[in-house]
Amino acid sequence: MKRIRIFLVLFLFAALAGGCLPSQSQLRLEQDQQELKRRLAELERHTLGRSQEQSQEMSARLEALALQQAETQVALDAVRVELQSINGRLEDTSRNNAQLRDELRLVRDDLGLKVSALEDRLAGVDARGGSAAAAAVAGAARPLEPAAETAEERYRKGLDQIMRQNEFAAGRETLTDFLRRHPDHELSVNAQYWIGEAFYGEKKFENAILQFQDVIQQHGEHPKAAAAMLKQGLAFDALGDRGNARVIMEKVREAYPLSDEAKKAGEHLDQWR
């Protein structure tokens, strides 16, 4: 009886234990679930890592592109600055060459006038010598009719009166008559300037300032404009107006930086300090 009870107890215990143990299919299902979870976790880690790598790679590419763009912009700005500098130097060179050509032309014209004057004097000497010989042979001399005065001769006469003879009023009248007869002559600007010089020589500084101002306003690109502005500053200084004289000298250096007048203006400014 006792053995039967023990057997029953063992049987019940085995039955209960058998009901709690999982079956093979349950174990396999759980293993599959665990494997699936492991693979999902691995895939998630791989995807996250790949996404981070792509994000870092994209950021690096964007930074490289931004740096390249900045370097390109700097290079373009440098090229623009260099082009502006080259254009400025070309403009200065062109303006300087134009001024040199005008000054050389004026020097040539002045030299031509002086040569013409010498030739005229030689011709007059020869004419007088020939007339004297003819008079001695013929017994009478017939007076020569004066030749018509050319525009260049008229200009040269006024210039000589101002520069050599210091006959400022007479030279001014001669050049004023030259401008009245030949307003469009290539020496008309020079004539206007030397009229201002005549006023300056007469110490009529107010008139000289106004005359030089006409040259500056009407012919600002002409080589004589720089000389007119410089002499205008000296006229102000002669009137005791050193303030306006300084302003004019600064304008000479600013408007005509490559001219000889700009250098002279700087020397005057240094002296006035």
C-alpha cells in the first residue's frame, strides 16, 4: 500500500513536471525569435553606423566644397583687383602719353616758330642787303611792302613781348588780338595761358586768377591747364591768401599727379609748412 502511494506520488510529480517543460517546437521558436532579434539588432547597428558614416562623409564633402568655393572666390577677387590695377596703370600711362605728346607738340610748335623767326630775320637781312645793292646800281631804292602777318607770327610776337621784352600789357593786347582773329587756332589755348602770365607779370593777380580759371575750365585736359592751376595758386599766394594757395596746390597734385607742375606744387607746399 505504501509502495502504491509512493508510485502515485511519483507519477503525479512526473506528470506535473512534464507539463511545465517546453516542447521542442517551443524551444526552436524561441531560438528563432532570439536569432531574429539578434539579426535585427545587428542590422540596426549596421544601418546606424552606415548612416553616421554617410553623414560624416557628406559633411566632409560639404566642408571641402565650401573651402574650395571660398578659395575660388578669393582667387577671383585677387584677379579683379589685379585687373583694376592694370586698367588704372594703363589709363595713367595713356593719359601720361597723351600729355607728353601734347607737350612735345607745343615744344615743337614753339621751336618751329623760333626757327621761322630766325629765317624771317635772315630773309630780312638778305632783302635789305639786296635792296641796298639794287639801290646803289639803280640810283634809287623802292620801298618794300610789308608782308601780311601770319597767325603764328602774331602769336610769336605777343609771346616775345611777354617773355623777353617784359612788355606785359603790349604782349597781352597782341595775344588778345590773335585770339580775336584766330579763335580756333591750335595755339589759342597757349595764347589764353600767356595772357594770364601777362596779368601776373603786371601784378594784376585777380585778373590773372580769372584768366587762368578760364583755361582750366575750358581746356582741363590740355597740358597748359596744369600750368594755369599752378600759377593760379601762386597768384593767390601773392595776394596774401596762403589758405587758398594751399588748396590750389593740392588740387594740382590731385588732378595732374604725373605732371611737372604737381612736383612743383609739392615743393611749394613743403616751403609753406
